[in-house]
Amino acid sequence: MNILITGANGFLGSTILKEIDKKSNNVAILVREKSNIKKINNLLENVAIYKFSELNQIDTLLSSFRPEVIIHTACCYDRGDATKEEVYSANYYYGKTIIESILKSEKKTYFLNAASSMPEELNLYTESKQKFSKYCLSMLDNKNLFFINVVIQFFYGKHDKKTSFVMSLIQACISGEKKFNLTSGKQKRDFVHIDDVVSAYLVILKNLDILKNNSVIEIGSGESISIKDFSNMIKKLTFSEIFLDFNAVPLRMNEPNECVANIKFLRKLGWSPMYNIHDGIKLLIKEIPKDQK
């Protein structure tokens, strides 16, 4: 198959790129001209690279590669200096441009969209991601588009950004910081190891022929844990004396009390998570380089 991956320089996309079978498939990545792909140079053997500086160049690039499957993981979080324009460009208009190209093509294309599990009203990131999913659903009358919404819970792993919640908490614990500010910690979340997320993607790819258009496939551990219990677990596993200051940060508006994946469908396809939350976090702590501890 011709498989195109967007967001291949990101945490999820790069891990999928690492594990995908490049001998049996023609694999390509689609990246912005300004994207830094040096960190994935070791993954680019037998991988075609398509670069664009403007979204209107994407159609020509896709016409050249003619993907049968597009794994869309590109995104931009509304953190740091990211503007509303940048968030919407990455999370909505980028994907919309790809969909428009698919609709003009003469072949069926599977589009695997990495979707947010959080409500649209939570923040700019979830708003833009959920609106893109809705846009895709409005285009399903076109026979060329086979849309699969892959709803992923809170994934973590060795190469995640240091600014992520899991990595920043672990770093605070192992670096000897005195205090870490948190919300009440009562909200429950489903944390899933990146290796389990990628193995789920590989199972989905193997079973495309039996999936229905507009399938919603949830990826997670299938179990939830409160942020408070999760944080205390990390503190214990790192042998830290840090003070976890619960209630120091207010809960965001529209924050759900619990998020947990329904993984029954994936289990029917033969997938199951390799790591429970305790073992996954324990492994992650071991994988952190010694010079960061």
C-alpha cells in the first residue's frame, strides 16, 4: 500500500513511522518546509519526503504519490506562543486541504484521523480538532473518502515533549524539585503507553478491509485513574519527597470528570495493551537518561 503520514516529526507520527512496515508498503511523509526533521533522519530510509510551504501545494504532492492510506497525526497545541491562526492551520485547514484533494481524486483513500478525546468546549486545540472531525463527517457522501476517527486517550512515552504533563511531573520528581502544582486531581484519565497506541494503529492497518466507513476506534488502556492517584504513583516510583500541591491550579471550564477508552472493538481485532499504567510509567522512568535524573 501507499501510506502517507502527516506529523511524522511529532511524538505520535514519528513512532508510527518507526514501526510501520516499510518493506511491504510504500511509505511517505508530508511535512512543512520549515519543519525540523533532523531528529527522524534515522527513520527515513526507504521513505519518500514531500515538503510544502503553502497548503495549496498539497494537492499536487498527493497527486504525485497517490496514497491509499493517510495517517493524519499532524497537530498544534494551544500552548506557549501558538496563535489561534497557527492552531487552526495545523488542526483544521491542513487536514481539510488533504480531504479536498481526496475528494477530487479517482481512487478510494482511507483517512485515519488522530482525534481528540476531550470536548470541543475545553480549549482552542480541542475546538479545532473536533471541528475538523465534524467537517470530515460532512464529506462522507463522496465515495473516495473512507474516514476512520481514531480517538486517542492520554498517551505517554520516552520521546514525548518535556512540557507534557507526564514528563514534566516525572522530571520535577527526579530532579529534586520541592513542589509541583496541580488541580484537585479528582478527574480521572486513561493513560496509555505510546507503544500500545502504535500497535493499535498497526492492527487497524491490517484490518482496513473489514472496517466500516465513519468508524470510531478508541485507543487507550481501557482503565482510568484519578490525577491524584496517578501523581502519587509517580512520586512513589521515583522515590521523591516532592510536595504535590493539589488544588493549587483551578480546573479548566468544561473539564470532564472522567475519560476512558472503550477498547472492546480493538480487542475483537486481536489487540490488547501491553502495559498497565504502573508498569508503563515504571518503564518510562527507567528510560529517562541518567544525565536528566
